[in-house]
Amino acid sequence: MNRYPLWKYAILLVALLFGAIYAAPNFFGESPAVQVSSAKPSVKIDSTTLTRVQQALTAGGVPPQTATLDATSVRVRFETTEQQLRAKDVLQRALSPDANDASYIVALNLISRSPSWLSALGAAPMYLGLDLRGGVHFMLQVDMQAALTKRAEALAGDIRSLMREKNVRHSGINRNGQAVEVRFRDAQTLEAGKRVIADQLPDLQTVDAPEGTEYKMTATIRPEAARRVQEQALKQNMVTLHNRINELGVAEPVIQQQGADRIVVQLPGVQDTAKAKDIIGRTATLEVRMVDESTEGRSAEAGAGPVPFGSERYMDREGRGVIVRRQVVLTGENLTDAQAGFDSQTQEPAVHLTLDAKGSRIFRDVTRENVNKRMAILLFEKGRGEVVTAPVIRGEIGGGRVQISGRMTTTEANDVALLLRAGSLAAPMEIIEEMTIGPSLGAENIAKGFNSVAWGFAAIVAFMGIYYMVFGLFSGLALAVNLLLLVAILSLLQATLTLPGMAAMALALGMAIDSNVLINERVREELRNGASPQAAINTGYDRAWATILDSNITTLIAGLALLIFGSGPVRGFAVVHCIGILTSMFSAVFFSRGLVNLWYGRQKKLKSVSIGTIWKPGGAPARQDAGNPGGSALTKPE
């Protein structure tokens, strides 16, 4: 009746082994470290870099504990944070003497002290939130004026297209800052142009004035439309940052708006601080423009003349100048996907782009109208534009699929695809504040959180042991297994533990013991009603299961609602809360039943169980077992 088959005990042992292995890395702690990674696609991280790092540290008098090389960086571990900070300064001077053109990114990091055999099994410690472990804090300034200028550039193109469609002749359309200037030869054409803009572009307001023999109309963005552009730019940049950080695999990032034009980014528990800093700091946007094929443009490209009006000079990856028109044909907003791959003909690394319906239509029309002309694909990063490739259009390109190739490495193709896939920034950003929060700041919070969980656990176990005797001790062991599995699953999922998460962990202990209280009381009730000890154990567990399941499902629904609709600390609380409910159902029912079956199930003629005082309906305690004068084991009531 109360015996588990061997396979159930095997499951319990596997669960215990799983919990022990994946929870163990959290007890080894972390060491301060310095991470060196590449700042340029052309700079490789290899064994030569590792040797340079070791030699620089030895020469600087900062010997490391260990220095390891992984796929993308060199990580050097130190004994103290003081050595870590000294080592960072030494490596920055040795590897990147010119700060404005750094070849390497030197960043502070933390490395787990877990043994290599645990790491080989995929066991890693939980990430700790900014309030516990520390991490990196960025404040980014959004260039709102650049967002308005970009919008004005787009509107200039729209005006040019509308005038052509409506057959309104003009003498020229130019963007002057955030205003668009349109010149007309007579007043009648001016009025026609004003009507077109008023009907088709309500975000613009116009003023006109005579200028010599012509009329000049100046169109500017209305104040309310400008506010919308700025709000949309901020929101799009926040979404883009979310996507980029998600691509990097950073857990539980905090990305919040601060003021009208600033964004705060907090990356707690990041494993690759340098890469995160580099990706966030890069403001990559994609633009497709036509190359200026005029005589003046070719002369300027050859360096024999000035850049023509309406065109700009950008350098390609080989350092050659390319003269491109200012009018933007397509932007990253028309991009739906970007994947790194290889050119089917040359087998060189390439980036394959997929455009949306609007972008596909524009690209098809432009390529049809400009056969045998060059089209430049530009990537803007940190305010500087670079021509990725400027191929010759051989024919109409439809279907919305475009390939970028041009002497890229595989790593560079992956980085470009990541940046483009994450979405273009509506406006450039720059990091105006950077702060690394060390682990010492969260040491007190960690101690308080650990003490709250430990004292809560001890108090629960003590109470259960006193009130339910041996069954209470079984409940305490089940609670310990619940905590072990909870930590193991959080570590396996690489979740970020914050102070709200520790609060949820303490709450999970209190809620998990409810299931054992229900079971123990059901067993007592069966004994009180005259059932034999073996039958009472079996019936108690069976009848308590339905109640336990109902109560945990309703609590789980509330936790899922917090997880879905909450954000920031609320989600951190909800993650631990939901996982704690699932582990408590396993430990309180399955594991504790296994302990009870192992202890009492092998006794064929069980006369009593140690489950505390069983009160009779009249209020008097049941008769104690004569073989247990201490009163810890009681028989069923007569």
C-alpha cells in the first residue's frame, strides 16, 4: 500500500542529483576579472592576444590567477578588485594606446569559481540583479534634432514624389536643416504646390515669400507633429535596445525612459560586459542611396573636383571615397529580417536582407529605373557612415530579398546582421553616463536576503518538527529539496535573481509547507476516524492531493498574470514565484511520500506513526503508545 516501486525512487535520486549539481555553482562565488575583446572586425582574438595580455600584466606587476581564451575574448581572473582595476588600466595602455581608435575593448567582469567539471556539465550560477551583484548602468542621450532632421529628409522625398505625381512643376526642392524649401516660377504654381502639401502632408506647415523672380515656399514640421516624431523616436530606440540586448542573451535587462530624451539601461549579471557595451553604444542604421554617376560626381570620386551639390562623400571598407546622393531610397525601417550567410557564387560571407512590402515595391522600382547604375548600401555607426558595398544594378530586383556582400569576414557579417535584425535606431544615441556597480554594494542586500530565507527555513522546520514530530521532519526535508530544486532550475535557466526574487523565494517556502500541513492534517484526521496507520497514510496523501492541486493552480494563475503583465522587479518576483509553486508540488507530495513510504512502508504490522498529538473529537488527546513514553509516537484513537 505505502511502497514505491524502484523506478520512483530512481526518479527521486535523479532529481536530488540534478538539484545538487546545478545548484552547486552558486556556492563557489565569483572572482573579479578583466575581459578583453575585439573593438574592430579586423582585429582577431587568438592565442597571440592571450600572450600579449599575459606579458602586459607581468610587465605591469599585476600577475593574474588565471587567463583563459574563449571564442570571442580573453578573460583574466584576479584575487582582489584592486588588482582588477590596476590590470584594466595596464591593459588599456598596452593594447589601446589611442583611445579614439581603440582596437580592443577592456572591460570589468566577474567569473565564477566553479570547478571545470561542473562547467562542462553546463552548470552555472544564477545571475544576480543589479541590487545584489552589481552590473553595468548606462544612460543614453537620444539626439532628437537628428530625428527631426531625418524626418525632414524623408518629407523632402515625399514632396518631390507628390509634385511629380500631381504634375506640379518646381525649380528645385532642397532640405535646409529641418525645413524643406521648394522654389516655383510663378504664383499660380506656388498655390498648386501649397494645396498638394496641405492635402497630402498635414504634418507640415508652409510659409512663402518671393525670392527674386521666383517664389520660395518653406515647409516645416508642425510642433505637435514634431513632438510625435520625438516620442516615436524614443520608443523605437527603446524597442531596438530591447531587441539588441535580447539578441545578446542578456537576462532581465532594465530599459527605462528618463525625461524626454534619455534612456537608462541596466544590465545585471551580464556575462559579456564588453560585447554588451559595444552593441549598445553602436548606433547602426541602414540606408540605401544611389551613387552620383554625373560627371561632377565621378570627378569628385576620383579626387579631381568638389562634391556636387545634393551629394555626399563616404568611404568604403577599402578606404576609397564614394559620392552618393543625399536622397535616401530605403532605410532600416523597411527591413524585416537580416541573416548572415554566404554568397552562392563566390562563397564569401554576406548578409541576406528581407524587405517589407513597401520596401520591396520601392526597391523594385528603383532598380528597374537605374539599370547599369550603382546603388550604395551605407551603414551608419556612432555617427559615421561607411559604404558597405556599392554594386552595379544589373536588372530589376523584386521579391523583397537583397544581399549585401563586399569583403566581409564571417564575424563581421554576423555583427552587421545582428544590428540590422534588431532594428534601426530612429535617432542616434550616445552614452553620456556609464557606471559599473561592484559586488560590494550588494553584499549587505545579499546577506539580508540570505538570512531571511535561512531563518525562515529554520523557523518552519523547527515548528514542523515540534508539532508533527517525525512527519514534521519529513516535511522539513521535503522543504529543503524544494529549495534545492528551485535554486537548481533558476540556475539552469540562467534567471536573474533580484531582491524581489529573494522575497519570492522566502514566500515560496511558506507556501510550500502548506501542502505538507494539509497532508499531515489529513493523515491525523484518518487516524482520528479510526483508520489503521498504513491506511491513514495512504488515504491522507490521496485526499490531500486534490486540495493541493487546486490551491497551487489558482496561485500559479496569479503568478502567471504577474509574469505576463508585470515588468522589471514584478517579473523577477513572478518567475521565482511560479517555479517555486511547481517545485513545491513535487517535493511536498512526491518526495515527502517517498520518505514516508521508505520509513513506514516496510513495516508490515505498523501500530503507530509519529505525527504529533491527535486530538479526539471531545478535545482530549488520544492514548500515547506505551512503547514511546516520551509521547512522540501516538496510536490511532480507540
